[in-house]
Amino acid sequence: MDRLTYTILDIATIITKHALLRNENDCIRYLIYDSRKVNDPKHSLFFALKGNKDGHSFVDVVYNLGVRNFVVADGFVPVRDYIDANFLYVEDTLAALQTLAKYHRKQFNYPVIAITGSNGKTVVKEWLNQLLAIDFNIVRSPKSYNSQIGVALSLWQLSADNNLAIIEAGISKVGEMDKLREMIQPTVGILTNIGPAHSDGFRSTEEKIVEKLKLFKEADRLIYSPKYIPSMLISEGPQLFTWGFEETDLKVLRKEQDKGFLTIYAEFKKNEISIEIPFNDDASVENAIICWSVMLSMNYSQEIIQKRMKALLSVEMRLELKNGINNCSIIDDSYSCDIASLTIALNFLQQQNQHKKRTLILSDIPGIEKDKASIYETVALLLKSNSIDGLIGIGQDISSFSGLFSKSAIFYNSTAEFIKALPGMNFYDETILLKGARSFYFEKISKLLTLKTHDTSLEINLNALEYNLNYYKRKLDNQTKLMVMVKAFSYGSGSFEIANLLQFNRVDYLAVAYPDEGIALRVSGIKLPIMVMSPDLLSFDAIIDNHLEPEIFSLDLLRSLIVLLEDRGIKEYPIHIKVETGMHRLGFDTQDFNELIEIVLTNNSVKVASVFSHLAASGSPKHDDFTREQITKLKIFTTKLKEVLPYSFFVHISNTAAIERWPEARFDMVRLGIGLYGVGSVNEGSLLETVAILRTSISQIKQIKEGDTVGYNRNGILKDGGTIATVKIGYADGYSRRFGNGVGKLLVQGRLVPTVGDICMDMCMVDVTDLPVKVGDEVIVFGKTPSIESLAASIDTIPYEIMTGISQRVKRIYFYE
């Protein structure tokens, strides 16, 4: 059964006995659960899932977007009469989604490879696709869709055009894998490895292994390494194919590096065989051996395996947002091209509302054998529903269906033809999405359209930032609002790029330090309420013109604002009252309270939106008594104000640390700051994802003899001589001079190496003695290792200073996996 032929009546029959159908022949093509990601409302079925937010509260939003088919929980009462909508009532909406996916999977009898493990699932999936695509029409999980929801959506892609599926499966606690197995029903299983990732939901490694092995209970074949699974845990069932460095089906013997390729030798069926791969890191080696094992288990000849392994390409599973030429923004997703990944990329384009004009450069969609017209009709519909202003199609297939697209669309038969025409094109002040299959080499287009800047880059993982946001959201009840700090260029991470993601995720407020920061966000299309924490008399006109909301911390400031508002005839302008509770920085003191209340009561030019204070030491247990005093002082004042004001206002005092440590201080709203960017308290820090990675590279390598000195003031000395590498980062980039002379440690080829000599303005030197480095090798300044926290500790400062100190000349790259 083709997935495009389901009617809402078909689906009702599959998942429920209780349905209200007004149009039972509605055709369903897309399963959606996020009101922000509606691409084809007419053919979409919305599942009201319960997560951080209850999906039922968004039924009205989705209906207004044009969706007319809904799966909701029994007992759901609509807020209005949706007279033209279909409703399927179920006990559990997630279970219903999984039931539908399970049913759909059963309609196809071709092989399904399921991959699980702690790491490497996505790379193995993508490499297998590269290795097997010549022989199979493969459907696979888009990006890293391996969760309880992601697996269901991945399986929904299966169609009669395919003859092989590769599906990822990820779990975080006991009890999840049974549901994934029932949906996937794999015929072949791959276990990549077992490591510490995602271990919080398991009491032991053995419990984690047992849970993962449930995926393969009914599989025909399982590929794994005994290194990760004790033999006692392998029960009877699938045929086993093992790999490893001991006695296994594929026994790895040795590795040899030569001229850019790594040769891996192994013994298979008593013969020595080998492959060459263009990678040498440990993770890639292991992933390649897994793929090698899969192909051997499928009876591929060693000659074919060798040829294809040598041609493996790196897996770029992330969308990258970069600064482009002529004030353009480039969203680079130029390594895969299918309907599922195109939909994800278009959703990201909607999230990052960079410019009014949006252009898509799209290649042919590979692997289509039948009904190409229907596929490109779907593409045309996606472009229309996502308000794409311009299309540039590259490839003979998409060009042959040019009539499906707007008259302004331009088509080229090849990437080379497009690049030849590029100098005559006028890309300016627009967002350009690059979406191309690997065979079209869109990376060449990306290089031409991307602004050339400093090689050193700060990479911002938007998935990690979103994960951290949801981590804190889960600590709040539905009534508590969330203000997020985006001051100081979002702690060095970016301005409207971060604000766009926060707006997309429906936070309630943003906060900036100065009006200019808020104005920049307004110019970039941010519509959320924005509080300005350090306004002054001269900035009030600009604040009002840009609908920003000032923090008011003194009587003089309040009176000046009221005079201006009265002159402009403005009533009830929102303000935020800052109360001094012990920080002794900004805020109204106790002796000002009565006069403050009188002014607010007798002037309708302003309206109090919130009253708040700032905790001085909420993350420090030794100051807990002081923190309690601050909370009490704010309570006393706000209670008094509530008694006299004829309207309500928000109360907030909790910062990042207080969200975790002081639940009683969450009040009506909390302010999330550095925790969003992956730096939390001692207890929560390990639960957050690393958001920022500062990368650079080696520009030169020198041999230093005994007695030679390195750098300014001759401070750098290698006692016995050795090798130094000059690295492209200095104090002008934000790498402090305090990191000089061995204080700073940078990550080169997996090893932390010390700085040598003073840090220069644009570069620094590190000791790479005994490391086989070369010019151009990557250097990690901070990320997971070394962490921002460790850098800060080494120079006796705080992570805030490290993050906000990264220079603007360091390019920011935003990616979404």
C-alpha cells in the first residue's frame, strides 16, 4: 500500500473505534505533531501529543493554519465548533501514532535494517546508504530521527518504490525499546557500541544492553562486537555476525596510515582482507568496520567492498547557517536531498526568519524510479506553503518539471552550468537554502556564496541549545512564564539567530541589556516582548518606537519616562520595576516604595508588566540564608503592590541557578541565562548539552632546538626542544593573554596540548611534540573538551567572561542536526 493513499477513514479504522468524521475521504500524506511545522495542511494529520506542552492546546492554532484532521485524547473538548474537521479520539495519542506506523510498516516485505547503540548510529546509517544505494532504492531515517516519535515518522516514509529501509532507534530509559521494535520489525540488526551516552535512565550498563538487545529479538541477523556485549546476554534468535580484535567473524588485525588513506587489515573465513578509508579517527574506523561487516554478511564481494569503502564521504548531518555575500544568510544542507530532509530544511528556514526574501537552490531528488511527477508536485506544494520566493532548480529531472513551479523559477542542467551563470545573478539581502544531493557537489556553490572571513569559527549547536531550553522548561509548571537572556550578543553566541530559535520555541519574553540590542532584534523580525535592562533618558524614544519594555530602577527614570509618554499621548506603556533586595546594583530601595506606588497609581501613562529583583548568590549554598532574605523582600513589596494596583503583573527573581535550586522562587516567571548555553550549576551542568565549540587550525609547524625561545619577550621555552604549532587564534579573538605560557590547553588530535610563550594578538603557539600534526589540522579551543568551565577556572574567572569575550571577527556558524 502506498503511503499517499490513506484516507482519514482508513486511519480511523487502524487506530480507533471512536471518530467524528465529516469528510471521511480526506487524503493523508503527512503526520505532524508540531504546530510550527505545518507544510501541507490539506493533507496533514495532527497528533495532539503531550510533552513539554500539551498538543491539545494547539489544535486551534493548527486548525487556523488549514489542518482539518486531528488525533486527540478521549475527553478532549474543542474550544469551538470545528464544523469541517475530522477528529479521531484515542486513549493515548503517541501510542496511536506508533500503531499507525506499525501498521504502515507491515505493508512492505522488503528488508529493514535497524541500528541502535550509544554512538555512531547516524554515521553508520548514512555510510550504508552510500555503500548500498547503487543496488537498492533505500528509505532511511531523516537526520537523527530515532526517538519514539522520530521512528514513527521515519517509517511513515516507506513506500512501494523502496526495496530496503535503514532505521535508527534510540532509547533513554527502560521500557522504550519494545515499542520501537514493534514498529520497526527489523529483519537485520546492527548494534554500533555501548558507551556512557544517554545512560541516565538505566541502573547499569548491563540493563542498558539488555534493553537495546530487545530491538533484535525477532530479527534474522545481528551484526555486533563482543567487545560491547557479553556472550551471556546474547540469547537464541538472530543469526550472528561478529567483528572485533579477538576471535570473531571479522577479526581486525592491524591498521596502517599512508597518503591520506587508512588501511584496515582483517581476517575473514581464514583469509586476510583489507579496506582503505579516507578517515583515521577511532570513531570512523569503528563505524567503517561495522559497515564492512554488514556488506560481508550480505555476501558482497571483497572487490566491490574495497572500491566503495575507499570512496566513502564524510557525513554532514547538520544544517549550517552562515553569513553570505551581500548581506545574505546561507542555510547549507547540501549533502542530502529527499522529501523528508527537504521538509526539515524548510522548517528550519521558517524558524530562522533572517530575511523577507527566501530562495531555494534545489537539485534533482535521487532514487526516484516511478511517479516523478508526483514527487515534484509535492516539492512545488512545499515551496508554496513555506512562502519560498525564488527557486533555482539544478538537474535534468527537476528542469523537466519546470511547469510545476512559478514562472520566476530558473533551471540549470548541472551545477557547473549554474556556477558559470552565478556572476550575473544578484543575490542580495535574502536567505538562501542550499539543498542538493551529493552527486551535485553543492559545496562548491556554498563556498561561492559564503562570506569569506577569519578561519577561526564559533560553532553554535542549535539542537543542543533547544535541548537545554527544554531541560529548564520541564522544571516549570504550565503557569510559569519564561524570560530568556539574549544580552551581550546572546552571551557571545549570536543575536537574532538565537532569538529566532527562542521565538520559534515560544518563550514568553526576551531580555537585553541595552536598547540597541533590542532594536537590532526588532529590525530582524523578532516580535516577542523584549525587556531592556539598562535604559537611560536618551534612549526612551527609541525604546518606545521599537516597542521595547524598559526596566525602571529609579524615581528619576520613571518620572522622565512618564513625561515623554504624556507628551506623545501614550497610555499604559509596559514597564518592569526593579526592586533592590540585596544585590546593591540597580533597583528601588525600601524608602522609595511608597512614592513609587503613588506615581504608578496616579499615572496611566505606564502599566507595570512585572516587578522583579536579582539574586546575588542563588547558586552558592553558603549564601542560602541571604538568598531567602532576598526572596522574602521581593514577596513583601509585591504583596503590597498587588493590594493597590487594579491589575495583575508578573513577579520574577529566579535566574538559571535558582530555577534548579529554588523552586519556591519561580513565582510567575523565571529568567534563563547561561544555562541555555550549556553552563549550569555543579549539579545540573552534566545534564546540559554543550552548545558552543570554538574551532581554529594550525597555520605552521616548527622544530625548536634546545635553547630556542618562542614568541614575544622570549617567554616560550621547550627545555629539551621539540615541535610547536602556530594556531590561528589570539587575544584579539578573545583568547586571553592569561592563557599564555602553559596555562591554556587546546585540543589537537584528541590530546590537550599546552600553550608555549605569550599569547599574540592573532595567534598563539602550542607544544605538539610527538604528535603527527600537519598544517591545517583542526584545533579545539573549547567545547566538550576542554570545557568553557575548565578554561575559566584556569585563569580564575567565570564562564560568562570566556563566552562574551569571543571577538565579533570570529565567524559564527549555526547548525541544526
